[in-house]
Amino acid sequence: MRYILIIFSLILITFSAVIGQVDPVVTDSLAPVPAPPAPVTEVAVSDKANDHGHALIIEWKRSLDDGAGSNAVMLYEIFRSEFPDSAFKMVGSVPLGNERFEDIGTIEKESRDYIPDNTNLYYRVDAVTIDPVVRTSSEVYGPVQSYSNWFHKGRVPVLTAVLIFGALMVYFVSVARKGTELYVRPLAGIAAVDDAIGRATEMGRPILYILGLGTADMISTIASFTILSRVAKQVAEYQTELIVPCYDPIVMTVAQEVVKSSYLDAGHPDNYKEDSVFYITTNQFAYVAAVNGIMLRDLPATNVYMGKFYAESLILAETGAVAGSIQIAGTDEVGQLPFFIVACDYTLIGEELYAASAYLGREPIMLGSLKAQDYAKAAVIVLMILGLLAINVHLNAFIEIFKVVD
Amino acid sequence: MKRQIPVLLVFVFGVFMIFQYFSPHEYSEWIYKFLMDWIYIIGIFAMALGIWSLIHVSYDKIKNKRHDWGYSVVTLAALFIMMFFGITGFDENGEWGFYFMTQEGLTNPMFRNFFNHILVPIETTMFSLLAFFISSAAYRAFRARNVLATMLLVSALVVMLRFNPYFGEAVGLYMNKIAAWLLNVPNMAAKRAILIGIGLGMVGTALKVVLGIERGYMGKG
Amino acid sequence: MKKTTLIIMAGVTVLFLLSWIIKALALEGMQEDYIKKAFLVTFSAFLTLSILSFLYRDNPFYKFAEHLFVGVSAAFWMSMGFWSTIVGNLIPRLSQNLSVFFKVHYIPGDFNFRFYIPVILGLLLLMRLSRNYGWISRWSLAFIVGTTAGLNFIRYLRSDFIKQISATFVPLLVDWQGTGHFFSNLDLSASGQLVMMLANWTIFLGVMSGIIYFFFSKEHTGMFGRASRFGIWVLMITFGASFGYTVMGRISLLVGRITFLFRDWLGFNI
């Protein structure tokens, strides 16, 4: 029995040896096994700058077999681990020709893509051929850590602008506080507001104040609140009626507060009617339909449009013009300015809307801020001329200063 | 108390928002996200104030039998009926109840009918009124008798008539070219000048708000 | 109400009913629920015409459509806000029981308590309705205004200010290589050097004089006045151009509505 087993084993060994000799010939005729490519070199990993952490940048020099040599590299796979020699996990891949990968993780600990901050990490880059098994790993790079940045260096130009503008503002406001007389040129639209209120009083007709479609947090709406407070104060003094239909409930709330305290300031708190500032609806054209109705039924002597306006500007302003009201508009929505200019008697263009609140109040502090804005504009002109000179003499360093990284 | 706390709140949150722009740090981003969520949620509560004001004004009109009070009945009826359809509906078992928001949106068929056959036609018609109003506005511009209005009108005419076939091919071609130039070159210059001005105005106003100089939004100018 | 108004209203009602019947007869056999569908289309047409009637003058039909529109749109906006924000986003983070009630998935989280703060601020905002404690609502407003003022301060400083300045750095002089197509066929859109220089100079002078126009603290006289005058010219030409540009777009909106009336309602094959 034992002999039979030995003989059988010998036959088996001989047989497999024969097959073994044949085998390579068969596979050869199917496809060539690529040789392992040259590894990538000079792997370098660094923390991604100016970010909230949890991200690193991996750079390398491509394999000699990428686009040259045996041309075998198809892609690079990037691996990360918290240990120098084990537990590497693939975090991404880039096609051949690339030498950079951003490993951007999430900040949620539960997530699969989470990258811990302030923890030692190790990276390696594999050059992979068409057969994913055939690959060459680079040397492991590490340890390296990712971390959160407190300051975004790409935003220095903005910070500089904030500081300069803030300083100008504080300086001129304090100058104004000391009682220095500051000159501002007259603005036709502003004078018109006073006249219009007088006219409404004479005619015994109301004043319609439209705050636009902006929400209470838009700066144009905030500027409009300030103008409303002046208008309401004068209206209270003249004892004219004021109508303020609103598009946004928060705007309505604020407008009620503004009008109420203006009446109080004017010494006529009893004349304030809660329903003079009311909400219509938060639908652009339903709002327009209702305001159109008010214009034709209550026949206001004056319509004031201040704030954010969109396509409805023309419908409102034209209906008001047809109704024969004096119309004063102001908006920072460039696309709507032409319509107001055509259909209204006075239009405050862009920045004039913001200036209007300072003008109407004639408060020195507000005028101080206008002065700061004017100095900033002067600075803009100087910078623009310098920039032009720089670009024409190819002084790119100057232009680079204005690059803001988003 | 009534004025100091709001001014302080404005200052603290305003300064934080300026700070967070320069600081990409995880913590500052985290708080930023909170604050954005909060604004959104508070806005929803304001809805109640708006609806309350609408009901109050309409009811007041009806109660005192003011001029055209009958139309306020239409407003209130439309509001309540639409709200009823807006917060009730069929659930997945086909039963009527206080629920109906599904993947496809609001499923109450009456809500959809109101939307498609009242809201949409009126809205699009209101929008289309612009075609008439822009014509009457153009006519108004025609009558203007000063240099600035004339400049506006001439450039409007050039752009408006740029595709007009009646001028003959040669004139039409140049008109089109001039219109394109007007829309690209001076347009860009003017927009930029306005934007720089607006930017400064906004920045100035925002800074005044944060520093508590401008308090118009609180009812104190 | 005047007699003529009543007659007109009665006439319109009869016409509306007639139109409904005719539309229903036309749709019969073609669609299910044809009576209801005919009503809806006719009603839409009625509302469309009511709004258009405003162009003639204010009238009861417009008033009806307007008041209906206001009520429906306010409720629409409220329902959408309620379901998408309160039920969709807030409740899943606040309460498991409420989530079950509204059939939404409860999202547990370590920091869900933070969503109570805006709820409290929102409730404070509602204090406005109270005569004596209305001032508390200012706290919520202050939060919103402060946060967004800070946000906008930075946003506009960056986008409207710094970026616009650097965009104006354009080459005014270029190495001269000829006029391009400017003289041969007055091609303003050609990339010939003369045209490019002309455009760059216009942009530069336009921006400068535009900014000068917006100077408030200096009288617009002399050289400064002339620059400001040029600035307002550029602004006006621009406004004219963008006015002219919008006209065509607005007219196409009207065409859409007219198509609805003639095709969907009256059944013309256009």
C-alpha cells in the first residue's frame, strides 16, 4: 500500500512538473504581466493652510514610468494611517501625470472621512499599473499633523481695508462729535423729501412709504429704516397720515418700532396708529397688487420708495406716476435704477441712499461717517491710478496685493 | 436695559461675524453655522406676526365697515381656506388628517388647485403687466426735456432698436454693434462706479450699526 | 353700488358661466373631471383678465383678484414655511414625541440644545404683540441685525469694493500693432487694439468720474464738477442701455399670458 502511495505521488509530481512547464506559455499568450513601476519620490505632506483643519496636502515627484520609461503607471493611490507601518487606508486616487492630492476630511467624528487634528499621521503614495495588483509603494512620509488656523493669511487685504476704513470712521466721527462743521453738498432727492411732506400736508393726503422687498438684515433696508424715522418724525409734526405696507414680517415689526418712536420724539405719541404700518404678504406680485390698490384708492400725495427693489419697481413707480403722486425713490439695486429714474421725480442712486440717512438727520456723527466714506473714495481713486500705472509698467507685485483668497 | 442690551447684542454678534471671516478655525466656523441656523428659525416665528397683522387689519376694516370692507372678507376667507388646505391632507392610508408633507411636497389636491389656478395665473399676469408699464415709462422718457433724460432715451433707443429690420442692413448692423458696445463697455464702467459707491455705503452703514452709531432699526435714529 | 357696476358685474358673471359650460362641453369625453377642469381653466382666465383690467382703471374685479391673491399667497407662504422649516428642520432636532406626531425622523445630537435658543429668541420676538413688554422683541432683532451687519460688512468690503478696484486695473497703453477692424468696418466688438484701448479708457474714465459723482463732501464745481458731470452722463447712458435691453424681455412675458388666454382657455390653435 505504501509503495502504491509513493508511486502515485511520484506520478503526480511528474505530472504537475509537466503542467507547470506548460503553464507559463499559456499565460504568456494571454497578457503580459507588467513589471512593477518605479516608485514616486520626494513625497511631502503638509497641513492645508488657512482652513478649519482636518485637511492635508500630499505632493510627490511622479514615477519614472509615468508618461515615460515603461509607461506603465495608470494612477496614483494615496494611503493614510495613524501608524508608521500598518493600517494604511486608501483616501483617494489621481490619474497619471498628477503630483498633488488634497486629503480633505470632515469634522464629524462619526464620519468615515474624518481626519483627526493634532494627531500623528503617515502617508504613502502607490504608483499603480493597469493590473491593480502590480504596484509600487513609496516610502512612508510622517509623522505629520493637520490643524485649524485662527487666521486666514489670504485675507490680509480685506483686513487692511477693514482697519483703514474703521480708523477713518472713528476719526471723523470723533471730529464731528467735537463740533467741527463738516460740509456736505446739497442733494436734490433729499430736499425733495421735506417738500413732499409739506405738500402732502397741504393737500390733506397721506404719504406712502415703501421699504421694498428686502429683509430687515439687508443694509439697504436698514438705511431705509433710518430715512423712515426722519420721514415719520416730520409726518408726526405736520400731523399727516403715513401708510407703510410691508413685505416681510420682521421688517414690519422694525418699521412699527421706528414709526412709533418717531411719533414719540416728535411729541405726538397719541397720533401714532398701530395699523399705519402693516403686513401684506411675502409674495412679490401679491404685494405689488395690493400696493397698487393703495396708490389708486388712497391717492397718496407722495410715494417714497427706499430699499431693495426688483422687477416690481417699474409697476409700482408707473402706477404712482399715473395716480399723480410726487415720487422719490432710492435703491442700491443697479438693475432697477433706470425704471425709477424714468418714472420718479427724484431718484437716489446707489450710495446716495446710504448718504440720505445722514443728510436727513444732519446729525454731526452721521456726517462724520459720510466724510470717512469720501476719504475712502479718494483712496480708491489713488489706488486705481497706481494700479493702472503698475499694470502698464508690468509691476505685478502691486496688483498681487489686491488678490483676496476666497 | 431697553436700549443698552440690544446695542450690546448687535456689537457682540457684529464683531464676531467680522472676526469669523478672518478666522477659518473650526470653532469659529462652528459658531457661524449656529448663528446662521438661528436667524433662519427666528424668521419663521416672525411669520406669525405678519399673519397676525394681516388678520388684524382686515378684521378691523370689516368690523368698522370701512370703505371696501367686503374685499377684506375675501382676503380673510382666502387666507383661512388656504391655511386649512395647507396644514391638513391625506396621509399614506388615504385618511384625512393633520399631516400631508411628503416627498412630493404638499399633497393636498385643493392646495395644489389653489396654487395652480389662483396663485400662478395672477402672479404671471402681474408680471406681464410690466410689458405695458415699460411702454408707458418709455413714453414718459420721451417727454422729458433735459440733457440727462435725453441721453438716457437715446441710448435706450439704440439698444431697443438694434434688431430693427426697417433701417436697412448697413444701419442695422452698426446699430447692433454700438448697442453691444454700450452694453459692454460704459455699462461696465458705470456699474463698477455704482458698486464701489454702494460697497462703501454699505460698509459704512454696517460699521455704524455694529458700533451702535446707527440705531434707526431700533426706532431711534 | 352704482347701477351700471351691478349690470357689468352681472354680465361678467353670466359670461363666466357661459364660458365654463362651453369649456366643459369642449372637454367632455377628452378628460376625466371635465366639469371641474373647465371651471379651473375658466377661473384662471377670469383672474388673468381681472388683473389686466387694472390697466384701464381700478375696478371691483381687480380688487377681488388682488384681495384673493393676498390671502392665498400669505397662507401659501405660511404653510410652506411651517412644513419645511418648523416640521422639516426644527422639530426633528427638538423633540422625539413631536417628530413622531409629524411623522419626521428624529435626529439625535449632542448639540441639539442650541436649537432652543432661536426658539426662545423667536418667542421673544412675539412679545411685540404685548403692549408692556414689546421692547423685549428688540433683543431678537438686535441679534439678527448685529449678525447680518457684521456679515454684510465683510461681504461688501470684499466683493463690491476690493474686487471692483482691482478689476479696474486695465492696460491703457499697449504695444501698438494697428487699429484692427475699427476703421475698415467700424467693428466695436473686434479685438483690435484701438477698440481695446478705447474700451479700457472708457472704463477707466467712467469709473473715476462715476466715483467723483458720488463725492458728498466737496462742491461739484470747476474741474471736479466737470468730472462729476461726465460721471452722471456715463450713468445715464448706461441706465438707458439697460432700460432698452429689458424691454424685449418684458414683452415676451406678456406673450406668454396671451398664449394662455387664447390657447388654453379659448382653445385656439396657436
